[in-house]
Amino acid sequence: MLPGGFPLLVARANTLTSDTLSQMRGTILWMALALVGMAAVTGGFVSRLVLRRIDAVNDLADRVAGGDLAARLPGVRSPDEFGALEDHMHSMLDRIQNLNAATNRLSDAIAHELRTPLNRIQQKLDKLEGQPELVADIRGELRGTIRIFDALLDISGALAEQGQRPGLVPLDLGEVAAEVFDLYEPVAEEAGLTCRFGAEPGLHMLGDRSLLAQLMSNLLDNAIKFCNPGDTITLTARDIGGFHILEVSDTGPGVPADLQDDLFERFTRAERDRDKAGHGLGLALVQAIAARHGAKLDLPRKPKGFAITIAFPKLDGQLIDS
């Protein structure tokens, strides 16, 4: 009420607000329906895409189960989880195929390599009566045959346990190397060879002591066998970067160029060395033992002779303390 008794009414129209809210409700409803529709379409598309890729993996598994170990998914791998899965499957199939091929090669090699000693045993058995020298020869042949089987079993056992930590214990690589070197140094010196050894302290790793000793024994035995009087054999163990490096080298005749690619294959021997004892299983066993320990092999070039390095993973510091 204003002075003098005049009423004053102040009003504001809300028609625009009501219309705007009504329009917004309609817009929101249509947007919700559109989003639901888009989600349905997108979900159907994605599900079909995922199912198609799953079907491709299942088809690959069916082909492999049917015996086609060479089956692979075509095309380039995509940079997503499915691409990673496909890469892992291909790596697994490559490993299975290589192992299967190695088994087949091994069977053929065994049949070939054992035919000759078994034939010699058979021939000498026919002349066995009253001849002690033949008995001794037969025993030697049998021992050689048994050593072949033992080496093959060692290789298969090491490969079967590849990548598995059970059975590996903390140890010092340098200490194991020193023990093996002490055993072979007199043998090498008796053959007219010079021996050198060097190992850094504290080369802790997870390993199997007996297998590591067998690895080093094979390398040193090969070096002694193939070197000539006056040559030098060197065994070292040192820490380089993130690995413990074991190296065995010599100044002997080295490896023929035509054997470089097949050096770690079983029963691989140079023609020039056929007169020396052995069956060509030493380096194959070295490779298998290295794989058992997750180590990497390398053949560094030398001006003269042969060298092999094996890089073993370091042991975690917490495990050393415990």
C-alpha cells in the first residue's frame, strides 16, 4: 500500500520459463532415447567384433588340436589386449613347433648315431668266446652308448624345466667356477695347455649347482680336447650390467665356419674331429642348462680360437639378504 491508500501490485510472467523447461524435458527425453539406441548399436557392433576375434582364436585352437602346428592367425596384430593374446599364442605355438621338430630330429639322430656302435657290439658278440680283449671292447662300447643316453636325458630334463624356479637355490657363480676349474686345471696342464682363471666375488644367482658344474665341465672338457699343446684356456666370471657373465675361451683351432649355425644342435661334429672321442652333445647340453637358468648364450668373435659367454640373471638383493 502506497501513501494515500493506493495499492501497488508487482508481477513477473513465468510463461517463458515454463516453455523452456517443457522443451528441455522433451529434448532430454529424445537424447536419452538416442543414447540408448546408440548404446545398443555400439554394443552390438563391439560384441560382434569381439565374438569374431574370439571365434578366430577358437578356430586356431581347433586347427592346432587337429594337428596343424603351423596354423597361425593372418594379418597384423592390433595394439590391444587381443593383439597381445594373439602374440602370446603365436609364441607358444612357435615354441611347441620347435620342440616337436627338435624331438623329430632327435629321434632321427639317435637312430643314426646309435646304429654304428650297436652294430659293432653285435659283431664283437659273435667272437666273444675266450677273448677277454673283445669283452673289454664291448664294455667300452656299451659305456659310450649309455653316456649318449645319459646326455640326452640331461638335455631333455633341463629343457623340460626351462623357466621354472623350483629346484634353483641362491649360490655364488664364481665359487662354482673356481671348484670346477680346480678339477680341470691339472688335466689341462698334463695336456700341455696353459690355464687362466678369474672370478669376481659376490656373483649371486639362482641356480642348480650340479647343472652349472656340468655346464662348465663340458666347456672346459671341449677346450682341453680340441686345443693343441701350448694353447691357453681361460675361464672368467664377472659382473657386467644386469648380468653375471661366465666366459670360456681358448686359443685353439676354433669352430669351422660351416658349423657356426648348427653348433648347438645335437650330434653336431666337425669332420676334422671325427677321430676324437665324443658324440657332439656337449654344447647342446650347455644350451639346455643355460635355458634352464634363463641365461643367454653368445659366441663373441676372437682373433684365434673359440669363446662362449653365458649371461645369467642376477639374484634379487632381498633374496641375498634372506
